[in-house]
Amino acid sequence: MDTLAGCFLVLLTAILLVIIGKSLHHRVAKTFPGPWSWPIIGHPVVFAKNVHVKLGRLADHYGDLFQIYVGQEPVVVLSSFEAARQAFSKLELSGRPSIPSLAIFRNEVKGEFAFRSFSDRCIFIRKAVIRSLGRLFREEKDQIENLALAAHNSLKQQLLEDEARTTDPDVLIHKAVISIVGPLSFGSQLNCKDPVFDQMLSSGQNFNKVMKFNFMANYCPFLTLFSRKDLELFRENGAKTNKFFYEAIRNHRRNDTVQDLQDALELEAEQCDQEELRRLGMDTFSLKHSATNVFGAGVFTTAEHYLWALRLLSVFPETQEKMSAEITNLENVTHFDGVVTLEHRKHLIYTKAFLEELFRFSSALPLGIPHSAMKSSKLRGYDIPKGCTVVANLWKINRDANHFDEPEEFMPERFIREDRSFNDDLAKKVVAFSVGKRKCIGESVARDELFLLITNLVNTFNVRFAGLVQGGRDFLQPTVGFSLKPIPALYSFSLRRSS
């Protein structure tokens, strides 16, 4: 027994020495500042409920560019606008790590690009989608406006049915956004009331809850055993959604003019270099399938920002009244028939400031989508090895006291200069979705949607906060997961005007 115990002790010591040696090797090879980490588990910050907040505190100590270990893997954390822009402007840092939380979004169709590394095919698809969106909005200038206003009117009718009681509008808002992004991505014939969307919303909310602890599981895959059932359900629902979109794309009938993204992508496929298309293993269908990435990104982030807008407007009623007064005053400065359009945006300075502060304060994607080094690189003289994960703490970036006074306070006025003009320079420091070479290609569309939905909501309703669904007083605390959503709450909606 003593001999057996001695052998076991020697073996255990050898394993620990290998682990510690590997950790020390990483530290010698890379001189990033950062906290000491435990062997095997890495830094305990990864077990925190609010990882983004804990990482922000580490940035206060180590600076805007530091490194932690998650498991045995080094992760570089960017905590300022300048660091994120510098890092993510590098092509070699435009990869995606091979981690479970991203792999679960990938599918076998070659048109998927958002969660894959920057290969030739990924770059080709991304550029094709950007050109296609540009063509769509040039030829159908009013489409986003028409879809958003129709969604608002439908939402208005549903909220009026509940006017006498309080309601949690979460599902209604997600479906309103689907009714915009769905036809935009797949055509007017898309059935936005199909049950597959109910499954998609339920699955998305469940995935967000599962991801509360999966930051660590990304690098210690055995931890996914604790959420295997939830992740499997997410995959099953994802497969059903992909099948639905597959059929929608296959059955799409091209219009005589470009009226949706499917039309634009099909035209793009016809006009591009066919030899290049074949070299990349692409065809017309796979290029059209890239619209699923536009749809997925457009629905959840837009809806969650809308939910944050509701929370902030209702918790800060003086902000809501200032926006309402500014919208009402449109009739004194321009043509206004009671419906806010994109043409009115230049006259609504306070409203623009509110929306920018909404993006800054909510930081709905706190850590963005992680990048990885596709090959060895340098950043400010530090070595970043191939395969290293690089994360931008957008929550911390949007609370950088070097750019934003009193960053913990909600103050739309910070974006208004003394001469009452909008402070574009400060607004550029807000990172709502991403920055650099992989900046969200649909950000301008999302901003247009939110402007139209929120301004017309404020012009129509007086929104009042009626309490959290589960009780409590943490009105501005988020539900933490892959994204930050406001804790579910009840609201009352009363018409501002009889018209």
C-alpha cells in the first residue's frame, strides 16, 4: 500500500509540475500584466456572476490591456475603446475561437459567417452581404421605415388591448422585431407567425440562462455536462429554425426589382466572379443563406435594446417627457403628421442623445463576441500567440471615465454640447455591438429600427413602470448571460392623445 501511495504521489506531483510549468512558460513568453491564476482552473473571476464587472475591476488595477487564464488558456482582455480599436483593426486578430458557446451557433451551410474565423470565404460573404444591404436600401429606401412603422402599429394594437392592466411586453417586442427583420431578410412571403419563432425565442432565452456560467465551460468543456440537456434542446430548436429558413430560401421567388435581402444576394451571386465563387465552395443558395446571420443578429440585440429603452424611459419619467415634448415640437419646425420618420431624426437632438446613452448604459453584449489570433501577433509590444482568445469588455469600455463623466449614471445630456448640438465625437466612443474589421454589418439598420420603434412608442404612449415580475427593487440590474437583459418587469401603457 505504501509503495502504491508513493507512486500515486509521484504521479500527481509530476502532473502538477507539468501544469505549473506550462503556465509559467506562457507567462515568460508573454509579458501582459495580469493577476496570478490557479493551476487548472485559472483565475477565479470566471466563476463570478457578473464576469464583465469583475473584469472591469481588474482593468482598474492592471490597465486597459491585460491577461487572465481561463482554465489553462490565456485570454487577453481589452478594456478601452483605444485598445479594442487597435486590436480589432488587425486582420490576424479577426478569428473566432473554437469554443462551445460559438460552435453551437455554427451550421453546415457554407453561407454562415458571423461565428467563423476570417477565412477567404468568410471575408467574401461578409463583403457580399454589405454590398447586398447597400443595394437593397438604395432601391427600396423606405422599406425599413415601412416595416418598422407597421410593426409599431401592430404592437400598439396589442398594447391597447392590455391598456387596463399591466403587462410584460417581452414576447410582443421580440415578435415585433421579427416582423421587421424577417421580411427584410427573407421576403414578404415569410410567415412571421409560424410556431418555429416561438420555439426560437424560448430557446434563445434558455440559452442566455445556460450561458451564465459557461464562460468557464468554454475552456473547460467537461463543465458543459451540467447543462447538456439545455444545450441539446437549444441545438434541436436551432436545427428546426435552420430547416424553416432553408425552406424559406428555397421557396423564395425573386422579384422583378430588389425588394428584400434574398433578391439582393441572388443578384450579387449572378454578378460576382463565378470562378471565385466555385473556388470558395460557394453557390447562389449558400450565399443567400447568409441572411440567417443577419436575421439572428438583428432580432435578439434589437429586441433587448428595446426592452432596455422601456426600462429607462419608465424609471426616468423626466427623460420620457423631454422626448415626448421634443417630438411634439416637430410640428413647429418641419412637416409632421403625427408619425415619426427617419427624416425627423436630425431635428430630435435629445432623442438621439437618449438612444446613444441607451447603447452606452445597457451594454447589452457585455463581452461582445470573442476574437482569436489566427496567427501570432503583437499588440503594444506584447506577444499574442496563435489561437489566443481576445475579448473586448464592452461594458467597461462604455463606462470609461476617461471619456464619460460619471459613467455609472444614466445621463442622455452627456451627448449634447453647450450649443445644443449632438456630440458626434463622444458618440463615436460608444461601442454598442462591436468595433474593427468584424464590426456588426447591420448596426445602422438596428439603429434605424430602434429610432423608429422607440420614438413612435413615446409619441403614442405614456409608459409607466409597474414593478418587477418577481418583485424586488433592483430596477436597473440585468439578467446576466451571453447578453445583458433587463430583469423581467410589468408596465402600463396609456395613450398620450386621443388620436
